[in-house]
Amino acid sequence: MPVIRPVRRLLAAVLFALFAAAAQAAGLAADTIAPAEPDAVLAAQLLGAEGPVTVIREEGAVPGWRAEAGGAILGHLGSTWEIAGSVGYSGRPLDVIVALAPDGRIAGAQLMAHAEPVLTLGISDADIARYVGGFAGVDLTAPRESLTDARTDMPDIISRATVSTAAIRDGILRTARALAIGRGLISETGGIDRVGFTALDWQGLVATGALAHATMTLSEARAALQGGKTPPPEGEAPFLDLWAGLIDPPTVGRNLLGQQNFTRAIGALGAKDVALILVSSGLHSPRGTAWRQSGTFDRIAVVQGGVRLQPTKDDYIFVKKLLIEGAPAVKEIGIYRLAADGFDPVQPFRVEITATRPAESGGDDVATVIGADYALPDAFQLAPPPEPEPLWRSAWQNKRPAIVIVVAMLSVLTLILFLQEGFVRRPKLWRLVRLGFLATTLLVLGWGLNGQLSVVQVVAFLHSLLTGFRWETFLVDPVIFILWSFTALGLLFWGRGVYCGWLCPFGALQELLNAAAQKVGVKQIAVPQALHERLWVIKYTLFLAILALSFYSMHDALVLAEAEPFKTAISLRFLRAWPFLAFVAVLLGAGLFIERFYCRYLCPLGAGIAIPAKLKIFDWLKRRPQCGRECRLCETKCTVGAIDPLGRINPNECVLCLRCQVIYHDASTCTILKRRSRAPGATGDSQ
């Protein structure tokens, strides 16, 4: 093989140079694109608004944009690339602008940037827009299982693009959820249990932690207000004895107030409001009297992080007495409505009551704060919604039948290859099993499960090694992941032929069609060995060109990767424009006269996995010293012409069809065995 060895050395050198240059190039990082920015026209379109719309940028933990019209908020928009860092199977950014309505539903979505192979050519913009836009109306509070179910209304050509559409779906849902939580449209926690009720007395209710307690004696207040006019007197009596808590859980509100007063208090609340009860005794009044003129309870403050709330007179409900059994004698009871953006009643907060005295010196007032730290007990909270399940995990659960089928096929293939010695000694059995397995590969693995590997996946894997490898990117399609894992393991045991010869649906299609052609008498063309070896250069060069071009432009590399007919013939089942169909027809037509024509000379995927084929550590294919010298039958019968005139098998080209092994053991076919059987004193096959 005088030609292919220098080519392999050249490929190895060029690949090493490419990776070295790529590792130094900052431009290969996946963050080389800027997030898409919605304009007023796009915002109005996605939110279904009429008239002028203003788009305002919002920074923070969840960056995005706010759309307004006439001072009212129409909705919120975000970029999947900016918020969720969404990438496709190509390993490159996948950016969708997602719009949320104020009620927390997805109002619309539009694909802005991608480098997905299955979306690059052969699929109309209308089909893509229909799929992405179909997320409008999705309720983010629905169970995630219902959100990740397969869409039944997709165009068939889109439904076959399982990896790309799954990446789009995951990016949209994760971005929408993060944006909704960040804007307060949905809660990240489970919220308050507003249904459950248990009858309790005062001691039982206090034991649940439903009310926070704070107290300050007269002596403590006198010390804290030192320097003020008319300080409190000395004593251990309470200056302020305060109980504070939310009454929204019926176990708290109904027990404290009774059903009628509880209904009146809760009925006055808005959808996102909560009610705080303050029960106090002592010298100091939390509400005071100034609120009647100012309209604000300046002594009361509710503090949570950077949020500080002060109730107004419109937020106040007077309560005459507590109706719970065992209630202590109290001086003052009030219910205060709390509502503000950024305030989460499920998270801890602090109730602060301020006491002031005019300073004796005439300067600023002397003040002290009595604080009660409150946290809603777990018993009064709904279970928080589960964290969104990783897309790859739900994909594996949803495709369990497909996984079982693939694993069963691989198990059968493993048995065939491990037990090949007894298998190839029976030519009829070998022929039946081989054609049957190839038919299963084509019909079930290829057209049924979309299990066609591609050079695009090789390129994506190599790019991921340079830009940050993420397992979830490759786990998103379990069928493809299992096939690649088995292929990688098979390279160590048998070489590239494990996939190319048995598991490639397009390779199976070629071989089955050629078998049918030979059956009806189509004459086969024998390519001269010198030309045959030189034509190998095409697929290695094509693989190198696709890989090199991907570092410059992934889009252009994907266009060049259309040299693979797999997308047209297998993944999309011939649902493409006529130029793609004509290209496949030419390849399959050539394969009728030259067995596995495409595999031999044009397949960049075969070239890509042939390069590491030298790593295989076992040699399962037997040869005799006479092979190539006294007999060249295997050379002429080889499926892909992987045997040279000297009888050597090129592991970079062998597809492990085992045809040469059938001949090797067949005494009625192998020239050497025939000669030995005629020799005087012959005892059978001799190695």
C-alpha cells in the first residue's frame, strides 16, 4: 500500500497542527457570538401586541428585556444563549429569543442563531419557525414531563431532527423558567399551603413556630432610649411583647381569628399578597397614632434582603380580639397586607418595631428597634417543585424501548464477532445472518430509531474537547451515544469494521442493494488496485477538509458535510429536495456495480474512525502464508477491496464482513484447502 501510508502520516501531522493551533485560538470558544437582542417589532410580534412597544434592557442575575406599552408591562424577553448557555449537538451556540407573558406563560419564541447540521440544509425556515413558535402558550407551572413530551404536530422532517429539536426545546424551557423566576412571575419555592388545617390552641400554635416572638422590658427600653425625653420607667414589665407571623395558612389564621374573620382578612388580599398579624402588649404600641394623619405605619417595617416594606392605612385590618383557646391577654392586634416585587413570604424576614423619643439635647430623636425574626414553618409550606430534570435523563427514560433494541442488537453483534470461528465455518448461516442483521440495521436502527452516525458528530466531539467538554451534550440522544460508545470500544477490539460493516444503516442499504443486483445478474466492475488505492485519498481528504473548515466556519463545514448522504437517505428518509435525492440516487446506483462504492472512496465518517483504527489490540482475521502469493480469491471477493495483492488486510478499510474468513475455512472454495485435500495423506485444514 504505497499510497495510503504517506497519506495517513500526512493526516496525523495536519490534525496535530490543527489541534495545536485551535488550542491557542481564543476564537474557538463557544462564546464567540453575542446574544441576540429583540427590537420593538420582534417584541410586539412575540407578545401579540398592537401599536408601539418599548423594549427596555434589564440587567441582574437573569438578564433580559422588558416590553412596555403605554406604561404597562406587556411581558419579558430573554436570550437562551445569554441566560441558559444553550448549545446544539454541533457544540456551537443555539440562540432563541423567548417571550413571557405577565401570567408566566410563554408568549412566543423565535430562533435567532444556530449551527445545527439537520437544520442547516433541506429544511425550510417555515418548518423551523413552526416548531419554535409552537411553544407559545406553554404553562411553565405544568409538570416538566408534559413539557418535554414529543411534539405530535411537528413536520415529519423536523421530528426526525431529534437531537437538534431537543436542544432547542431544553434551551427554551430552561430560559423561560429562569426568566419567570427572576421576574417574579412564578415562584421557585412551593409557596404557602392555603388549604391544610389543624385545630390548635395557643400553646400548640406557638409550638409549631407559626408566630415569631420578641420582647423588651421597661428597663431595657430605658437603657436603649437613654438621652431621650420622658424615658420609660424602670421595671421588668414589658415595654413591648410582640408576636408576629403570617396568617395565610388556615391552621394559623382560622385558629387565631375564627372562620369569619379569617375569611374577611384573606378575602381582601390580591393574588400575590400575604397577611401579617402583629399581636402585642406592653407600654409601646406598634401602630401608634401618627398613621391616621400620614397614612403610613412608620413604626412598623418588614425587612427581607434589600426589600423594606412599611404598611399603609389601606393595608390595615383592625382585630378586636383573638378567638383561639388559651390566648394571652393582649393590648393590640392588627393585620397588615404585604405586597411588593422581590418579597418572598416563604423566605425568612424580619419584623421591626421602632420606638423613638425626642432627644433632650434637641438634636435627632433617640430610637431603638425591637425585631422579631420570622420564617414560615415547613409544615405550612407546599413541597417545592422538583428541580428540572436534565434533558438527557428524560431522553433516556423516554427512549427506553429504543435503548433495549439497540443494546440487544449490539449484544447479538458481540456474540457474532466473538464466536466468529464457528460462525464463518457455515457459509449459508453466515450469509443468512449477515443479510438479516444488515436488514435490521437499515429498517430498525436506521429508519426506525434514527441511529445513523455522522462525521458531524466527530467534528462536534473534537470541538468540544477544545471548547469545554460537556457530557450532557452527547447524552441527549441515547441511541447515538450508545452506538458511539460501542464503536469506540470496538475500535480497540476489531477496528472500524464494527460500525462500518454492521451498524451503519447507509452501508447496510448499499450492501443489500448490491446483493439484490448481483442476484439479478448485474455485472460487477473490478477497480484496478492501483486506482483503487488512490481513490481512498478522496474520503481522507474530505474528512480533513470538513474538520479544518469547521474551525473557520461551522456553517460552511456543515454544508461540505452534505457529501454524506446519511441525512437524506436515513435520518430524513428521503424527505428532501430533488438535488439531495439525485445525489443519493447516483451513489446507490454506483453501488449496484461496485459494492459499497460510497464506503470505499467517499465516506468522511469512515475515514474519521479509520484513523484511530490502528489502536486495535487484537487481530481476529486469519491469513495463511500462501494468501496473495498462491491464491488471491479473498482479494477479489472482499466487500470493500481491503485486501491487497500480497494478501494483507488493511484495517483502515476492512468493514469486518467476515467474507474472507468464510473462504478461509471453506474447503470447497479456498484454493489452498482444495489443493491440500487432493494431496496424498491429507488430514484436513493445516494452518
